[in-house]
Amino acid sequence: MTDEIKGQLGDLELVIMDVLWKAGEPLQVNQVVTALGHQRAYTTVMTTLSRLYEKGYLNQDRVGRAYTYKPRLTRANVLKRMWSRFADVLTGGDMVELIPHLLGKDGKLTQQERDFLQNLADGIKDKKS
């Protein structure tokens, strides 16, 4: 497997990544199935874990006759990738257009929200041209 991350994550893949992030340790397929409340078939979870590994999102280690899986990326890294893709697709990466929609406030913010955004903006470095 290369170090490159391939493809976007589907709904079930995101749910399984969440299980693995919360676990904080490598899990086997049966442990993921249990964490999902047995709402998905063992083979479905096994296939999804294999695909996540092939896409580069997971590490896979053989332990005895089974494999364990753990995330290669943090939740924050995946979130950043997803939001960047979302912004690129919907607004061509135009943050000025995107941010008001994310806020969902139609320009009406509390003082606390304005302070938070100002502090965030003050901490952002200018893009290099």
C-alpha cells in the first residue's frame, strides 16, 4: 500500500472510522461489529475495513489468524480533508462564499460568536502568493 490517501469516505466508512477513533486501540472485525451493536453483518464490516485499508485510511496488522485495524489519520485530519473537498466542490474553495452558509446565521451572530470568529481570523496566516 502506498502512503497516499485515496477516495472519499462513505457513510458506513465514517461510522466505522468513528468506532476506531473512539476505541483508541486497534480493533478486530468482531470488535467493530460489537461496537456497532451488531447492526451490520460481519462480512459487511470486514469488507468495509478492507476498503478503508486499501484507501489508506487504516493500518492493518495480523495478530494470530485475525487482522486488527487502527486509523492512520486523526479525526481532525479527516475532517479537514472532507471540508476542503466540500468547499472546493460547492464554492470553488471560496471561503468568503462558504463561511456564511456554514454559520447558518444570515449575518446574525452573538457577541461571543463574533469574538470567537475574530480570534480565529486573527490567528490565520496570510496565504503566500
